[in-house]
Amino acid sequence: MMHTHFKNRKRTDSDYDVLIVGAGFSGLYLLHRLRGSGFKVRIVDRASDVGGTWFWNRYPGARCDVESMQYAYSFSPELEQEWVWSEKYATQPEILRYARHVAERFDLRRDIEFDTTVESAVFDESNHQWRIETSEGRTISANFCVMATGCLSTTNTPHFEGLDSFKGTIYHTGNWPHETVDFSGEKVGVIGTGSSAIQAIPLIAKQAKHLYVFQRTPHYTVPAWNRRIESDPDTKTSGRRAYGYDADLTIEEIKADYAGLRGRARKMFNALAFIPNRKSALEVDDIERQNGYEGFWQRGGVVFLGAYTDIGTSLEANETAAEFVREKIRRTVNDPVVAEALVPTYTIGCKRLAVDTDYYETYNRSNVTLVDVGQSPIQKFTQQGVYALDQEFTLDSLIMATGFDAMTGTLLKIDIRGRSGLTLEDKWIDGPKGYLGLGIAGFPNMFMITGPGSPSVLTNMMQSIEQHVDWIVGCLEYLRNHNISTIEATESAEDDWAAHNDAVADNHMRNSCSSWYVGGNIEGKPRVFMPYVGGFPRYVEKCNEVADQNYLGFTLTT
Ligand SMILES: Cc1cc2nc3c(=O)[nH]c(=O)nc-3n(C[C@H](O)[C@H](O)[C@H](O)COP(=O)(O)OP(=O)(O)OC[C@H]3O[C@@H](n4cnc5c(N)ncnc54)[C@H](O)[C@@H]3O)c2cc1C
């Protein structure tokens, strides 16, 4: 294939039209699209294989919490038709197999370099190129650099006194070993009770001799009702009901109109096809309200927040949903003291709603102890374990389920320097700012995928990733066709977008507590509500408007 290069520039072996950092679902699809448009493209990733999130997060119980049939690419109808998910919510190994299948099916591997960490990216104003330095001391030049580095790809381990002295093994859910970890016969401690912990705890409890869960803040979680969904290959009988969010369909029925499902998803706030209730929680009587919540509880999954229209916007409505879940916890957990410690008091949905299999039931096991460190934090780590509530918990293994430095952490770990040597660190000193979560003023020819200021983690990420990739490819084609060598977000467009972001987030319940959405899990991180909470359709409309008006809000130079 002929490569179409920007302008006449001196080239080296490492000179590309586009350098993509990251070979997760974002990077893979972007490579496929850009290559198809004739660009010379390269991906680098610090991992040793494709898959991103699904390469790193191998802890027991790791799986998607958007139904598999929706947590999959839509760009290739053939791929959609040929891939068969086995469970309503696929496990990490299955999702990783899917990523590998995509890499092979579209022959992507030949343009990916693994085990390569990008340490710096510097914009050279003399030739309008990015100079990217890797941990191996290589320099790669590219006209455009796309950070497909992931929203949840830099693990966070809070500072604990004495952690280094612990003699047992320490794991982090977000950087789990590739070999099987066996906790049989062990005393295991889990630090944290967010989404990853909620998936891992029930499985580790079944294996470990004793499991201690150290909980600072209880988390809301709703049942997954996970199940196998594929057809029986022997009898060729239709698959079991695969999909409960907007209709009770089998895999075959979905595949008969996959485009329809995707279309419905794109119209939804969270880019997820489901049928929300159109009523306010406050307009119905108690019995109808309880029945409404029960119906969504029985569907399972994150769509629980769609049980009524105003759970996200009215504290009073939100409280009715929260109280419904609290009652479920109280009824499930036998020990009333443990149950009460597991009951969250803040607004539901403010922290990312978790989706579980037997999470609360696990606390009825005799080998599981909840250590509630909400009022009095872990005092220190010792050689033997954890010292908390004035006693020592002796442990063989310790699992940090302490999440990520979300949305900005990975970008800020790279020494990114834009125009006039401006560092991203300085630019974002008071919190991240960008135009549509795609571009950043002062950093020409650099794009982010699902960056801060885009709906990203509030949506089905597959839809958001595809939308960003399509937009970026359209933009690069436009620039090539018009002989434009640089594109850069203007500060005023960026400021206007930030103001709009803040305005929609201001009264939203997602902004009403400390969470990783606002950087609350990282000490010293400026409090900014990072993802765009105005909804996927509104966001897409804005992106399309910008493109239709020749990239309004960006400065283009030839
Ligand atoms: C446990 C877990 C479960 C999730 N479940 C869901 C779900 O059900 N539904 C959903 O929509 N989303 C889910 N997500 C979010 C998930 O991150 C996205 O869905 C998606 O996988 C992101 O893809 P990505 O390619 O943008 O980023 P990633 O998959 O994070 O890939 C980024 C890649 O960039 C690489 N990288 C980063 N920095 C550098 C550097 N400096 N140099 C070289 N390489 C670098 C990383 O190694 C990584 O491979 C989940 C996340 C986690 C952690």
C-alpha cells in the first residue's frame, strides 16, 4: 500500500505519520483505521501483548460489567457475526482472547512494538513533529501522536507506613501475575472494596484459608446474574437468553440485527442499549417504586441506575434507590453489625456502581472477616501483616485492590512537552483541561482517546473508543486533503468546554462524593470532575458539529 505522508520531510526509519501509544482496544482499532486510510502508523506498548486493560487486570473474577454483546467492537459486521461470547459478562481471559483475535484477524501485530514504554514526547516546533523517546533509548518521530494510553492503566498504591517490611507476597489487582496464583491454605488480606475487589473477593474467599477485607468506604454493588449464553454446539439449539437490558434476546436474535442494538445504544446517555424507566422515582407510590427497583435489580447490572429518570439528578430520588440497595444488603448479610458496616450512606452512582456475583453473600462465610477501617485507618504494615483497630492481622498474602490514578495518571507519567516547552504537568497543575477530551491547547498534533472532558468511563467504552477513533481518522484525512500540517485546540474553545463540563457536573449526583472520577483516591490530586457527564449523544453531536465546521475550536496551519 502507498503511504501518504504529510509534507516533504526528511525521514528516518522511525518516522511515522502517526505514532500511537497503547495497544488496547483504542490503539488496535485506530491502527486498523489509519492503515486503511494509507497512513504510516506504529503502535508502541509497554505490555508484551495486545489488550491493555485485559492484559494487565488478571485477578480472579475480572470480567466486564457491560454485557459482552455490547462490550465488543461494532466497526466490523463480520467480526460481530463470527465472534461468540460464552457468558453474559465475559471473563478477562475471554476478552483478552478477543483482543488477540482482532489483532490477528486484521493483521495488526506487524505494526506493534511491545515491551516498549514511552517516557517522553516532545513537540519540535521547527518541523512540527513529535519526538518520542522510549525506555530502550530509542527515538521515534511522528507528525501526530495519539495517546491511546487508557483511562485506568496506572495503578495506585496509597502510601502505608511499613508496607515494604511485609514479608508475604503483595499483589495489585491492576498488575496481576500471568501465572496462576493459588491462595489455598493462606491468610489473605484485601485492601479496598471498589469494583475490582468486589469481583475478586467472592472467588478468593472460596480458596483462602481466611480472608480479611479491609474496608475504608463501603461500595454499592448490584447483582450481575451472569450466565452462559452461547448455543449448544451439539444440539444446535438456540443460545440461552443473552441479553437483558433492552430485550430478552439470544445471541442469534441479537446478531440478526446487531446494527439495531448498536443504534439504540448510541442514543443512550451511557452508550448502552437498555430500556430505562421514563418515570420519576418521586411521582410513583411506594409499592410501584419498590416494584420498579426490584425489576431493575432482577435485570442486573449497571442499568439499575436507569430504574427512574431522576436518580442521577435529584438527591431525594437518589435516596430511594440507595435505600432499596441498603435493604438488600441488610437482608443478605446475616450479621447485622457486618451488614451495617457494608451499607454505604452516600448517594448511589456517585462512585462507579459495581456489578457482582455473590459479593454480600460472601460475608456470611465463616472464613471471611470484614475489617472496617472507615473510622480509624490502617495504622501500619508489619512483617507479618496489617496493624489496624489496635490489633495485628497476620497474613500470607496482601492484595492491593486500590484502583488507578484514573484518566490523567498515565499521561502525566510521560514527560509530554508541547509548544514552547510547555509541560503537560504544568498545564494540568490545577486539573486536566482539554477540548472535548480529544485535544489540548499548547499541544499541537496530539490527540487523546477518551481523555478527560469526554464521556469515556461513564459510558460503554467500546462505543466511546470507536467514536473517538472515527473522529480522529476523519480529522487526519481532512488535514491531509487540505495540506494542513498542524492542528491545535484553542484556549478559548478549551475554556468554554471546561465551563460547560463543570456546569453539567455541578448538580449531578456523580459529583456529590469523593471518587476516582474527581481524583479523590489520589492524595493531592486537584478535584475536577474529569469525565463529561452531559451524556454520549450530546457529546457526539458536539464532536460532529466541530468536524462539520472544519474543526471549529481548533487552529489549523498549513
Ligand atoms: C477491571 C476493569 C474492568 C473494566 N470493565 C469495563 C467494562 O465492563 N465496560 C467498559 O466500558 N469499560 C470497562 N473498563 C474500562 C476499560 O479500561 C476500557 O473499556 C478499555 O479496555 C480501554 O481501552 P484503551 O485501549 O483505551 O486503554 P487500555 O486498555 O488501558 O490500554 C492502554 C495501553 O496503553 C499502554 N500504555 C500506557 N502508558 C504507556 C506508555 N507510557 N508507554 C507505552 N505504553 C503505554 C498500556 O500498557 C495499555 O496496554 C474496565 C477497566 C478495568 C480496569
